[in-house]
Amino acid sequence: MIQIDFIERKGHVLTKSTLKCLSQVASINPTLGCVHQCAYCYARGYSMYPGDGKVFVYENMPEKLQKELSTRRKLPAYVFFSPTCDVLQPIPQVLKVTYDLMHILLEHGVGINLLTKGRIPAKFLPLLQQHKELVHIQIGITTLERNIQKKIEPYAATPQERIRNIEQLCAIGIVPEVKLDPLIPGVTDTKTNLTALFKVLQGLGVNSTGINYLFLRPQIKKNLYKTLGNTPFLSKILEYYKTSKSMNLLAEQSRVIALGVEYRKQAYENISKWAKEFGIYAYVCGCKNPDITKEPLCGMNWDQHFEKPSRQKRLFQE
């Protein structure tokens, strides 16, 4: 049973994220809570998280966004949907608010950068096609195996639905980026798993993917035990983290437990090589791997897509 409540947004609609790659980017969170209940979701550990099975929707957010944009002398180049929830949750109330927000932004000439593990409803496609030069979409997917995916992302879209997302986007002239995030050691980072995925992505015309491994935090570890406790996956995953390291992600207040740097370096090298065989460029971003690279490649890639990096950086200085 899912509890849906409407609440009012009191503060600004466009906000700053604590994530390094988003620190100079306007972001928007239409809800508190997410029904996907991914085991690795860091937002489930936030103090403001309403609890599993509860979603609070900011009903007044479209109206506030209209007013906010009308008072700005300069508009952002693009807005990121959404650091703390998936805005394409299969909830009509969430989808309505999300659609209205996107429509307002695109009509104002403001681009949208969307990361989702949900299913893109048919209603969204004409809007995205009409403004495709302002749309950058990232599809999160790490496996084609439904029996694995449903254990770690129980209520998110199936792998087949996400592949359908990519097909539909390509059909309207939007080639999405794929995010292999988070990869789970020994489960989704194997050559067999990833080359099967890369082969399908190559056939769809996808040419870029960001890669990152699972971080452990207290709440994520608790969720893994809850979700995977009766499966062979849990002990396999935890075995890899016996030689883990504590790492500060710079822009966040808390530290995370990451796989050892040598393991990640070698694994990223292997994955990049496998991806290259299928014509796909795989990159590691410094926002989540500061001990491997200092380059914030996520943000650089987004800026290049929208071609307005200088305008974006002035957003929060006015």
C-alpha cells in the first residue's frame, strides 16, 4: 500500500545539490520519497525521507516555478531532475507534476537533464520531441537480467522497459546516455553481464556511459540486508567490501565506504575496454571517484550537451 500526500513547497523550487557534479547546476525535486525502493538509494537515509511506501508530492511546485522564472533576469541553461527521487515513478500524481514542471521549463527555453530508472510515459514523448535540442536524458541500467534487477530495484522499471525507453527516445531523435550506476561487484560488473548489455546498447545507437560502483553507507547496508538477506547475493557483495576504504565525496557531509581503489581502477579499465569493443565510450567521474580522477566528467558532459556552461554558472549569483 502506497501513501500519497500533497504538500506545499515553501522555499525555492530551483535549488543547489550537495553533489559535486551538481554544485553549479539548478536542480529540482518534485517529491519527497520514491516508491522504487532501490536497495542502494542514498536518499532513503536522509532525515527528510518520509519512509518506504510514502511519497509527498509538492502540488504547488509548477505555480511556484512559473513565478520564480518570471523574476529571474537570467535563466539557467538547464535543470537537473532530480537528486533525491526518481521523477518518473509510476504514480499519476508524481507524473502530472513532473510533466507540468518540464513543460514550463522547456517553454522558457530552459533545458532539462533527466536521470531515471522508471518508465517514460507516452504522454511525455511529444513534449520531449518538440524540444529535443533542450533535452538530455540518462537511463540508469546495469543488467538485462530481470531476476537480478528486481532484487536490487524492486519497484523500478524492468530492464526491458528501460530498453524500450531508449528505443522510443532514439525514435524521436534523442539519443540518451546510459548510467552504469551503481555497479555491484561480483553481480553486475561481470564481463558476461555487461557485454550482453553493451551489445544491445550498440544496436540502439547509444555511444556513452558513465560507470560507478556501489557505495556502502549505514542505511544502504541495512537496506541490502533487508532486500538481499535471503539471497546468495548478499554474502558475495559484502565479501568484496572486506578490503574497502572510507572516502569523502567532498561535496557531501558524510563519508562513504568504497571498494578498494586498486579494485576499482582495474575494474573500470576492464569495463571501458569491453564497452569500447561495442563503440561505447565509458567514463569515470571524479565526483564519485576522487581518488581515481579529479575531472568532474558528469558536469562537463552535461555542459557540452547544452552548450551554455557560462550561463549556468551564474545561476546562483543573482
